[in-house]
Amino acid sequence: MVWYGRGDISATFASTYNITTVFPTPYVITYLFDGNAHVYLPDAIGQLQDGSLFIAEAGMEREKQRARNQAKAEAARKVAAASGGVYWIGTEASLHPKRHANLVFLHARRQPFPSFPELAEALEVVWPWGEAATIQEVVERLGERWSPAEKEAAVWKLCADAAACGHLLVDLANVQLSRLAPLICLPPDSPPILPDPLPSHLESSHHQEESGPLDASVPEDPDGKPTDLLSTFDDSHLDEKQRGRFLRNRATYHREREVHPAFQQTIRLLYSRPTKLSIQAITEHVELKKVASRLQQDTGMAFALPSYDQVRRYIHTLQQEPKVRKERGEERGVRRERQSPLSFALSIPAPAQLAQVDEHTMELYVVTKDGIPVASRIHAAVLVCVKTAAIMSAVIALGPLSEEDYMRLVKGMLEPKDRLVLKAGCQHDWPCYG
């Protein structure tokens, strides 16, 4: 397998999360059911090593044997066969629960970590290909150079990578993976051990045999639609009025946003500002009133301003977008891998490579020479090196620190300290240097 991914994601989702796909997203398959054309989005699509397409679907066997799902499967099989590919369907009958749990367990342990290349070289020496050993035995063979967590993680990653290539000799359907289970990793040049392929058709079972008479005897609601067999409430004993209300309440619908797109764009811009306006401030912002006036001039119709609840609901949607979180400064940066398991400060390679701002307020009454009060509280901040705890620069402001004040902190850190001493006329016995 060269590549696989979800077949039901939208193009916006793929671009937002930088998901590279070989096939178009969403992967749309059309099918006929009850004489009408419908659209079907498969669970997974991918490309095999020979370049052919594969389509995969997963779910409960009883659900997949329904007439509509059978029509979807038939359409997917035709699409896969037209391109020389295959169609697979996985259910609880074809994928053993223990095998599924073992595969999930191994997949979660394929994540790389900094010390794995060195551990992989050591594992080639202490655990030859084709030798049966437990995880606990191999960890003991690695000695004391690495921590126990690193050693065990490396052994599991080696086994997980071997299983992905078909080189892990163990019965995943009957053996529960643990630290005491014997495992054998085959050489990389050995032929892969491929699992039994998933079926492309569901075999006939008693569920399918029962589905015919059940579907034929399903009662219909007043609108002519069959009731749901999986409902947890039997509405047959209700009178017609209550039953109609019950069926109506169970219905689902989709309603377009009531907020005009122009208001949505303005709310997005206001919410993305670094000042982090509150929902109430955005609702009462003058920019929304300007947009309403502009819309009235362009269309000749009066547009009501968005209510607080409408703004709140739209902001809740914006909070899920990584781009908006990044603009507001809420998105976390790339995590730096630690180089020392004992101390975070020791893991920083060099001084001044990681700094933090320590900000405080002081109750200080500030007046001009004429006695005019300016402020009763000042804000002070220092830029501190995390590795050495050295103060690299400092600023004082009459109000909350702004972007300009933070830039002054960075500038003070970069300037030579000898020049700052002369500029400030410092007469301290221990002046700054460096």
C-alpha cells in the first residue's frame, strides 16, 4: 500500500489540515436506489503498490446488509473494478476483535523519537532477525545506556514497523500482545506475510434471511416512510396526534446561517485581532453597523444587526479553525524535543535560545512636574533566559504592554549591553555587560 486516507473529507478540511491526497476529495460515487440517483462517500480510499485503487468500507454486518448499503457497495465495486482496483468491506465478522486491538496497539507505537536511530543499531546486535524473544528480554539486553522507557519504546516501534511490512511473525488474531509474548522479526528482505484479504461481498447469514420479511412487514408512518427498526421507543401504542408529534420531533433538518456573509467576514476579522475582543464587544462594534449601512445602500433593504447569540454561535465555529487560533496567538508552536530527561533547562542547547517574559504590575502613582496625575499603576516586564535565568532586557509602561513594548524587549536583548550602559549612564558597581 502506497497511500490511504479518508474518502469522505471535504476539500476545505484537506486544505486546512494540509492533507495531501492522491485522489480528489471528497471521493464521490453515484449509485441508484429506488429509481433515484444518490451520492455515496466511502470510508477509506487508497493506492496499492501497483498503482491501482482500493476502496474500503467498515461497519456492523447487519447494517451493511441493508438494501441501501448493498446498493452503495455494488456501485463502489464497479468503480474499483473499472480502474483495476479492489473493494474491501470490514465488519465484526471479518475482523477479529483481538486482531483489531493488536493492530491499533502496534500502530500507536510507530511514532518516532530522537534516540530511536541509535537504539535501532543496538537492537540489530542484541536481537538478531528470526530469533524469538519477549519485549522484556530484549529490553534487558540493551543495558543501562538508555532509560527503560526509551528502550521499551524502541523495541515496540521495531515490532510495529515490522508488522507494517509483514515481517512480524505472530498470530495477531489469537495472541494478546504484551511484554511477555514471544515475538519474531523477520529480515527486511524476506517475503512479507500478508493477512487474509477482507471480503468484497458479505456472505449470506441469518440476518440477511430475516431482513426480507422484516422489511416487508415494517409499519409506515403517515408520510409513507418506514419507521426505524433500531428505535429504542415503540410508538405503536400512541394515538395519531402524539405519534405524529413524536415522529416530527425525531426528524432532522439543516438550516442555513441567518448571519449575512458580510457580517460573517467582519466578525471573523474582529475575532482574529490580537486584542482578543469579547463577544459583547464584537456584537456592539461599530464595524458591524457600517456593514449594515453599506448593505442597505447596495441592496435597498434594511439588514438587522447580528444578535449576541448569533455572534456567539459563529465564533464557536471560528474557534475550531487552526488559522483563526494562530492569528489570535492561541495556536501552540512546534514542540522542541527534550535533550535531557532530567531537566528542561538542561535540554536547551544554548543560552538565549529560549526566553520568557515575566510581567508584573506595581502600584505606583505617576504625576507630571505640574502635579497632573498620569497613572496609579505601572506595568513592568523583563525578558529572561530560561537556561541561565539571566535578565536580558526590561521595559516599563504606564498601561498594559503592547506589541511595541514586546518589540522593545527583543531589541534590548539584541543590543550590546555595554552600549546600553553608556546610553543609560548607569553608575552601578556591577554594570551589565555582554
